[in-house]
Amino acid sequence: MRRRVILIGLLMLLVGLTIWITNLEWIKEGVYKPFTWGDIMSATISHLEMVVIAELIAISIGVPLGILVTRPGLRRLATPVVGGVGVGQTIPSLAVIAIMAPLLGFGLNSAIVALFIYGLLPIVRNSYAGINNIDSAIVEAARGMGMTRGQIARKIELPLALPVIMTGIRISTVITVGTAELAVLVGGKGLGLITLTGVFSMQPLTILQGAAPTAALAITLGFILERIENSMTSRGLKVKAAMA
Amino acid sequence: MMIKLDLVTKVYPDGTEAVKEVSFEVEAGELCVLLGPSGCGKTTTMKMINRLIPITGGKIYINGGDSTKMNENELRRNIGYAIQDIGLFPHMTVGQNIGTVPSLKGWPKAERNKRAEELLELVGMNSGEFIDKYPSELSGGQCQRVGVARALGADPPILLMDEPFGAIDPITRVRLQDEFLKIQQDIKKTIIFVTHDIYEAIKMGDKVALMKEGQLVQYDTPANLLYRPKNEFVEDFVGADRALKGLQLIRVKEVMTSSLPTVKADEKAEAARERMEQEGIDWLVVVNDDGKFLGWVGKAELGKGELVKEVMNSSAITVTVNTVLNEALSLMLSSGANNLPVVSKDNRLQGVLSFDIIRKALTEVSQRRQSE
């Protein structure tokens, strides 16, 4: 409860800051190209678009990939796959994004591919860990009671791993909102345009015009995903967390 | 015969022989204990019965049919399975856990619920209180009970239990063993019960299969295992205190005194004194009007008040007719009481067990051994 109050307070502060800066008279005159409220809104929306598309791709590839490498026949691949996906994240985000330009050319697609690669690791790692860390006695009991492989996956493993997988998706999304600031460098859109304009024109307040909404977006998405995660988690798993 | 193992062998791909040509038969309704030191192959043998571990040689017949010819999931749904780690599903309620196999078998929801309620009551848990709880809200002993209830879910004729009471404190374990034996008297399942604990084996088993390094050393009744060990290994495993262990084979109901003088709590102390003189004893059991056990009163205390209830010693230490004698003995030794009341589930007095009775039983057990 207290956490929620702090989050909402922070959110209001960020939005208020943005509104205040945008309405300052001297900013409108002083900067090479002042950003209006409309600019910020449309940048926020395109920022969100990039993040959502990149995340949807990362989820639809990352979750099955993480789960697949826990299956008996494919377990040998777990280390190379999780490690390989991790390589994407050891490289600085700027480098991952920058390398897309020569590979895929300038444009929105390069930006999305870069964000997807960068957001993949937490999703794959958590999907893998979520399934792999289930107490083996639980799976053995399920097998001993005559559940088929599919039933074990559907009724036991997935529900138990879901909270961990959702955490991975949330972490990935919040990271990607930040990384997407750089998308503008390879021809993407989003709030990075405002922030980087501020950087290059050495206007701290313009930087904030881009950075504050980005932070607000990250907080909001994180909060929504946390709520979804919570509603998808069995009460039996939460009681445990409360006791631990 | 329900389960028959015929030269069952398990050789792992790396050449390790976990189980070597083990053969035995378990009759319907019998509880067969697989006993042995860790690594002797007892768990492997058990898991081959429900095919969690595939056999590499020999045959296992379930109800006359070759188990390898059956659908493995169908086979498992008809064999209850309870393990030491319990493996309750933490995201499901107690009721849903117990209903797992019934649900796999396609029972309608109402029937599953009814069955879960029945089974909770059977294992001594209040169904209304527990059916919607989650495993994380239960104590270790309660989890074990639910584990057993879940194994009984779809009323399978066969149960496999791998140290089902292993991971709990000794007091709760003894209680669960007693309760389970009582349940078994009613449900008459064919049970394979794995343990490394000789006491548990003697107490629980109709038959005991003692294993060593993958081989079956002796398959016999607990009494024969104690008193007619086949070889030195069995003798060592059984241990030197076999007379004491023999007390495990005797239950309170076989030796207790059931006709005994009692006095009601509301009676006058004077009446108690008269009765003691009449019977020539110096203590009486105190009960209430329903015949429920309340405590003891001794001759020395009688002068201290007018009514029996004012002078009696109330006590909560009781045994049941199914308690085995060595547990009763250890209760006596730890509580310092020379007599223990034998009570029913609702605390109704059924008899008294005295130290002398146990001593007599112990002598008889040792004599039986010497005469054999």
C-alpha cells in the first residue's frame, strides 16, 4: 500500500515536471526547436509502440525458448541458450542498437530488433529458472499419479513458473523502456528524440522533457505488469511468500 | 495375489546393478514393507512397480497382468503414490490436491469434493476447516496426512508409500503410523511401504522384504525376521535388542486389563475409599458420567477433600488399544507413571495397562524366542 502511494506520488511529480517545463515561456523561445505538449504526447505513444512490439516478439520467442530448454531431450542446450541470450545483454545497449544500423539499415525495424535482442535475456532466463526450480518432488508426485507430460506442463509446471516468468517479462519491459531512448540513433522514434536533442543542444530542461515521461512510462508499465502478475499467481504461492 | 515380482532386475546404462533378480508376492490387502539400508534398491524396486523406473529384466504382475503391457498412466492412476517429500501441489488447495487423480479420471466436480471431504475426515482432519487451505498453510504432519489422503484419492486398490512418515518429528510419526494402521484395517489396500527404519517395518508390515545391495535377503513376517533371521546380515540389521523390538509386535488390546474398578468424579471420597478396600487396591481410575477418562485417585490423597474430583490427579497421558507395547513402555518411562489408561478416540476408558503387564509380555516374547 505504502509502495503504491510512493509510486503514484513519483508519477505525479514526473508528469508535473514535464508539464511545468513545457509551459515555461523562455524555453519556447530559447531552444532551437521547442517541444510542445503535443510533441511529447506523440513521442510517448511511439515510444510505447516500439516497446510493446519489441516485447511481444521477445515474449513470444523468449518464453517458449526458456521452457523448451528445460525439457528432458533439450536440457543440454540450456547453458548455451541462456548464456547466448545473455551475451546480448553484456554488450552495452548503445552498441547493440548502433550495430543494427549497418546490419539492417536505418529505420524503425532496426530499432525494434535491437530492443528485442536486448529485452530477451530476462524473459528467457526467468522462463528457464521458473520451470527448472520447481521442486522435483512435485513433478515426481504428478508423474506417479499418472499425469501425462502435457498435463504436468499445463497443470503443474506452468502455473508454478508463471510468477517467475511474469517477473522476467516485467523486468525486460522496464529495461526496454529505458533502452528505447537510444532507438532514435538508428532511425527509431520515441522520447529519445527529445532527450537527445536536449543533450546535443545542452539544454538540461529539454533533457528532462524527454527523460521524465520515459521514467513515468517505465513506472506505469512496471506497475501494470506487477498487477497482472499478482492476479495470475495462485493464492497458495502468495501465502508462502507471506510466511517466508 | 495382487502384486508379483518375478526376477525383477534393474541395470542402469552405466552398468550399475541397482536391483538383482528380486522375486516376491504380495497378497491383496497385505502391507509389505521394503526394508534395508540406503542404497539397497528398495525405492528403485518400488518405483518399478508403477513404472516410474523402467525394469530391465524380469516381470512385474499387477493383479495377474504384466505391468509393462499396460498403459503407464492408466497403471499409475490405479496405484496410489505417497512419497517422503510429499510433493503437494502448492498452487492447489488441499481439496484440489486430493482430487488430482479423480480429476484425471474424469470424475465430476461434486463427486471429487465429496471424496476429498471423506478422505480428510479419514486421515483425521476437519474437512470444513482444511479443504480450501493451501499446502503452505499446513504443518508438516498435516501435509503428510494430505499426502496420504491424496494417494487414496480415487480409491486405488494398491498403494505405494516411500517413507511417507519420514520427514516429521518422532511423536507425530508414531501417531500417523497408528492412525494409518487403523485406516488400513478398514480400507484393506495392498500396500508397498518403503522404509529404512526397522521399528517402523516391524510395526507396520504384514510382511517385510529385507534388501541388501539390490538383492532380497529375507522375505518374511516381522516375527520371523526377528526370531528366525536367515543369516548374519539379517541378525545384525535386526539388532541385539530383539526382545525389546518384539514389543512392537504386541498391541495394548492384547494384554490390557479391561475390567477395572472406577470411580466417578462427583462421588464422595469416602465412597472411593470403600471401593479400594473392597478391591484390595490403593488407586482408582476417575471417569465422568459418560465413562470418559479424567484422571487417577490414590489412597493417600483421599483425606484431602470431600469429593473425588477435588483430590484426584488429572492426567492427559493415555494410550489406545492399537498402541504397540514398546511405545506404551517409553511413555511410561518418560512420564514416570506405572499405569496408563487405555482410551478410545473420544477419550472413553477401555482399560488399563500396567508396568507389570508389559514386563510379563516382555518375558513371554523372550521365552518364545528361546523355545524356537
